[in-house]
Amino acid sequence: MDFQEFLRFVPKLIDARLPALDAHIKMAPLERLESLRNIDFGDKKPRIAAVMMLFYPKKERTHLVLIVRNSYKGVHSAQIAFPGGKYELEDENFAETALRETHEEVGIHPDKIEILKPFTELYIPASNFMVHPFLGISKEELVFLPQPSEVAGIIELPLSTFLSDAIVVDTNLSTSYADSISIPAFKIEEHIVWGATAMMLSELKEVLKEVLG
């Protein structure tokens, strides 16, 4: 989609209803469905993180940026994610966390990003994080500068590709809680996007399809 055309839908995106759990569960592993519906945070005290779902123009077409995380000893090693990270006490709010972390991870200054709205927060059991996604736009072409210690690569996903049903697949993976399970995922380029990022992408995709028609 042409980016200037995409901008015409921004007011509707801001006003759009969020499908929340109904969208998340479509891309959730079966083992997580029950916990998603019945999470008790009384004794979990999850850490807080925020991520940026950033749309921007590239050669006048609308794109969404994702990152490939570095390999490390942790549950999110080498996974596909949105730019973002842990809330720090000096952050005024979670939106500022998303902006700061986007700047640190991919080099885009907060002044270049307009936050449109928060999306539905999502709890990640494996790392005990509550993640707050924010929808943002940049109205200029961007040059990404990945932070080498955290980001192994940048994925610039065309909106038209993201909206295609062809990228939704079922795959078998080993996870932190099972050796081999069948899970729904997005196949983006050579990457399999699953888990929390896929669940957030699911909500984003449903809102966009509703608004863009």
C-alpha cells in the first residue's frame, strides 16, 4: 500500500476497537490457551517491557519493522521481535520505554516516531514479562542502525505481505516448555515468527484488515 494512502486511515486506526485476547489466541500454542484465559498475577510480579509496532515508508510503500534478536543463553534467543525492551525507572511511561528502546536497538530517534495508540498488553510466561505494544508511524524513510550486541538483523516487512493470509502457517518447534509441538506462526522471508510476537502481530493484523477493508 502506498504510504500516503495508509496515512489517510490513521484516524480510523486510532479509533479502532482492539480484539485483544480473541486475536492473541489465534496465534497461541495450544498449551498456552488455558493460561491465557486464567492468568493469576497475584504472585508472579511480572517485569514490564514495551515494544514498538512501527510503520514507515520505503520507496513510498508502507512497511513494518521487525528485528532478529542475537543468539544468547535465554528463552528469546534468535527470535523475531518488535524493537523494544525493559521498562526503566527513569521512563515516564511505557510509551517512553518503547521509544527509548527503539532508539537504542535500531537507531531511530523518538522525534521521528508518532505514537498512535497502545495495543493490548501480553504476558510471556517463559520470561515473566508483561509486554506493552504501541502502534507508531514515521513519515519519512528510515535508515536503521542495529545495536550489534542485541540485534542480528532487520526485517522490513511490506504491509501488503503482512496482510496476506499466505504467511500464516502451522509448524513444529521445540520450545521452553515442550520438545516438539505444533504451533501457528507467521512465515516471513526465511523466518518463523511465533509466540508472543506472533500473538501481537495477530491483533495488529486484525485491526488493519478491519480498518483498511
